[in-house]
Amino acid sequence: MDFSVVAVAREDDSPVEEPLRVAVVADRLGYREVWAGEGPTWDSFVLAAAIGRATERVALTAGPVAVSVREPFGIARGAASVAAVTGRPVGVALGTSSKRVVEGVHGVPRVRPAAAMDASAAALRVHLHGKPGEPIVPGSVFPRRLQPPGGPLTVAAFGDRAIATAAAHSDRMLLDIVSPEQVRTLRAKLTAAAERVGRTPPTLASWLPAAVDPDPESLAQVLRSIAGYLTVPGYSDMFEAAGFGEAVELARTGADPGTLVRALPAAAADMVGLVGDLDAVRARVVEYAEAGLDEIALVPATAGDPGGERTLTAFRQAW
């Protein structure tokens, strides 16, 4: 199993600079890659550049960036710009994001997101490998001046159309907060989709919340991250089947995050994360590996564990 680290701003009361602290810890501990997550707080390319300046060697991936609000050349230019100023390989992750973010934050329509994802991934496949001196796009009078960013193209996927896009164009497919059972199902779909287009399947990674020996603050933070999935198709059924129907119903009525966290038992974190003592976490990693996951991107709890130091150190020592 390969491990990387996610540095993303949580939309809660955690410090806005916390992603930088997480990245510095990950780099010092020797993790090979840090994801600079995008959201309402941070632009992922600015965050990736800041991480590159604050660290010594870790590779960078920006995103997932929402394909409804960023066009392909701008994404490729952002990655190449970060690579130029940091001297590191920089990858790009694409996602469709959600209506709540695309329309509620960016103020643009989220129209045909699966089609937008496919078109963006296909274009980026070309843009990310363009050489200096070539036209930026065919027929353009503007030549490329920056070297290719050198990192992988990742597509965040869950539905069948997004999986088909990942199979056709990506180097890596990304899942977000999934159980081993979901990994097994989605892995099979990815393999089948790659076979249909005659490609070797991309590697499969997942962002997973992680907290080794969590204190109450850490556990609450993990549960808060899970609460946002309670009404998402494919997740709500899983949580209801596991006996968390009350929390799902509360989420459907628009309950605030604090209410949802109080309604979720600690066992919810075990379903879609790596939470507990080191033996429990080790066993859970084995389950994910056996289900077909190639890479775990750790999203360390930072409440009660600044920079995710305790959790990231425990993982680094155990593997």
C-alpha cells in the first residue's frame, strides 16, 4: 500500500494555515506526495506553491479542481506554474465538485458535470504533456514557455460516467471517504471500463480520514467530515444499512453539522476511515488493500493533533 497526505482547509473553525502545517509534517516524515486540496478557502495552485516553498522534497498534486469553474488550459498552466516555482513534479486532480460548491460558492451553473469532466480530462491529457515552443493550442500564435508539470492526471470518480472518464484518460482514479466494500465494487467497474477502451487500468487511490489514538476532538472532526456525505447517493444507503438512519434523516432535514456529529456514533468513523489504535488501523489498511486500493491518501485529523503529527508519525513508523 502506498501512502500520501492530503493538506486541505476544513470549512470549520480550524486555522486557515493548517494545510501548510500538515504538509510540512508530511515532508519532514518522508511522505512522497501531498495533495493541495481546493475548497472555499484555498485556491489549490496557490496552496501547492506555498507548500512547495515551505517543504524540501515532497511531490505535489493540486485538486481536485472543479471542472465546471476551471477550463483545461488554465488548469494545466496552473500546474506548470507551480512546478516552475517549486522545482517539483506537480500533478492535477479533476472533480465535478457539488452543486453546493459550484453554484453556492462560485456562482456558476453546474451543468452536465459528467460531460464536462470527460471533455476536461481529454484536453488535459494533451495540455499536461505539451512541450515549450509548441503552440498553446493548435493554431495559436502563443507558444508554450513552461516545461510540462511532470505529475499524474487524477480523476475523482464515483458514478459510472466518471469512472469511464478515469479509465480512458487518467493515470490515477480517486475515491473519497469510501468503505472497503465500496472500493471492491468500484475497482471492478474501473477494471471493466479500462478493458473496454483497451487501456491498463489507472491506479486507484482514496482520501480517507485518519486518526490514530484519537482524542474526543479528533473523533468529532472526523465525524464532521463524514456528516457531509449522509445525503449523497451511494453513501446514504450505506449509512442507513449500518444503523445510522437517524443521522441520515437529520441530514435530509438540513440539520447543522454540530447536530449531525452528535447523532453519529463513533462507529461511523470506522466504516469509511482509519480511526482507532494502531492495531485497528493496521487491520483496516489490510482490508482496503485486499479490496483493491493501491494508495491511501491520509486526511489526518488535526483537532487535538496539530498538523496531524501524531497520526502521520504513527503511519510512517508502521509502514
